[in-house]
Amino acid sequence: MINLNVGNLWDDEFLDTVIKWNDEFKDKNIRVESLFGSIARLTPTARSADRIPFRNWDFIEEYTSKVMNNGMSIRYTLNHSCIGSLQDFKSSWENNLKNTLQKLHDAGVKEWTVTSPLLVELLREMFPSDFIEVSTIAEVSTPEEMQWWIDLGANGVNLSTSINRNPSKINQIMKLECTVSILANEACLFRCPWRRECYNLSSHDSFRLDALFKSYPFQRCNEIRLEAPEEWIKSRLLLPQWLFEYQAAFGVNWFKVAFRTHPKEVALPILRLYMEQDFHGNLLDLWPTIAQLGHTVEPRDHTYISADKMDSCLNYFMVNGHKCDDHACFECGICASMLEAPQA
């Protein structure tokens, strides 16, 4: 079975569709097992408050109950990349955050996604039996790093997206006693220089405005890919049909599909493509757009890359053992060659 952990829109129509599709796709051995996300202004998170929904406690409790009654779970994200000063965090923890987390737990939240080691320790002390996973933002890419997190109290890990196409590193981490998940539709530039700052800015609730340094940094990455579309191929995404390939090769059963900051009209088509497991359309349809955040043109209106152009990608990495760590992109050219290859 392929287990999907998908972005939570905290929306009844979205949830009803997920429930319906779990039934529709049950014979294809793929289902949504958990919904990840957070509530605006309720807790710290890696998304600014203008990008995620606010919901009251009555809604949270009813929604969580409905999720659980349909065999899924809420995986609440406390994945802010910076907890601020120790003084501020201590004050927040003692005066508000600890009580809020207890209230979420009482409502049925028993799974958490965390970036801070301190928060892992505190959550494990509060909830000894809960599932705690390490966020992709923590960039765990070696078994040594993961073992540290296990020792701190974590049960699972979302692998650093930097190793999504590195078989040897995935295999090494799979030897540990932890639940391993891979973010399937990774959208960031490969080796992005803005990645850490981007998460920090969101964690500190920065809005993306054109008046503020030209919507820093989203305008930068959009403009780069409009000029160099091979960067879409370089991004560490997995095509929907690769999920079972990864399961067979590495034993990975969990995959994360991201779109939680977008409306259901954007999110649901992406989820369906991954549940259908056979995608041959425009590669850009697998990512939620950030055009509105970068105040740029919509990339999908200007760029079409057939997913079939990536047919050779698995062979490069899984069979031939190509390692991006051993090459500089400007010397390698594999991804650019995929883009330029004639369509079969």
C-alpha cells in the first residue's frame, strides 16, 4: 500500500472529496492516510498566516473527528524553521503554546511534524505515545542525522528533498527503525540559495509583497525558471508513476503531496494525478503555483514540459547510479538534455 500524507485545507468539501477518492482508488493500493497542516495564528508554522486558513475550535474538533472516523489522521505541523529567542519561546510555550497543543491533542491530534529538536523533546515529554516526524525543513539526509532525531524522540522523517534521487542515501536511512516519507512534488529550485531564508521569512510571518524587495524571494525563483525551464526537471520531484517504483526499490511506503496553501481548485487536481499514478501531461501541473506570491506571470501559461521527457530520469539515478553530489549542474547537462530531447 502507498500511504499519502497530503496537505490539509481544513475545508469540508476538500475532505469529502478525499474520502470519496480513498474509496475510488482502494483497489489501486494507494490511499490518503493523513492530512498535514496547521491553523493560522493558532500555533507557529512554516507558512505565513495569509497563506493558511483560520478555523475556530468547534470546526477543528468536528473536522478532526470526521477525519478519524474515515480512517485517517491529522498530522499537525509545528514546522517553523526558527523558534526565535529562547526567552520568547519559553514565554510562548508556558503562556500559550503548551495549552494549545494539549487542546489539539484532546481534539484527536496524535501526530506532529516538527523542525526544532527542542520541540521534539517537549512534545515527547507531553505525549509519550504520539507519532512525531521530522520536517523536510530539517534537511535530514544521512542515517547519522536521523539517529540523532530518533534519540531525541522522533518516530519518523520526511527526507531532505536534496536526496530524493539519491538511491544510496535513501537505502541507508531505510535501515533505521523509523517511518520514512518522501515529498513527491517538491517544487523548490535544486540547491536553491534562498531556501533557508524563505522558510525563515515564512516562519516569522512575513508577507510576500511586491513593494518589499520585489516579493523576495519568490519572484526570483519564478523568473529563473521562466528563463531556464530545465530547472523544473532539476527539482527533486517524483512523477506519480514513480511512487510504486520507489516502494519496490527502497521499501518507502509514505509519500507527501504538498498544496496546503492553495484553494481546492488547485489542490485536488494535483492529488488526483498522484492517486491515478500515470501522468503524461505538463510537468508544471504537479506543483501548486507561486506566481501570485512572486507577482510574476503564471509559469504554466508560458512553459510546457511533457512528463514523458523524464522517462529516462529513473534510469539515470536508479539504474546507472548517477549522483548529483558528484557533479556540477553546469558541467553535467543531463536535465537540460531531457528537456531538449525530441518527443517520442
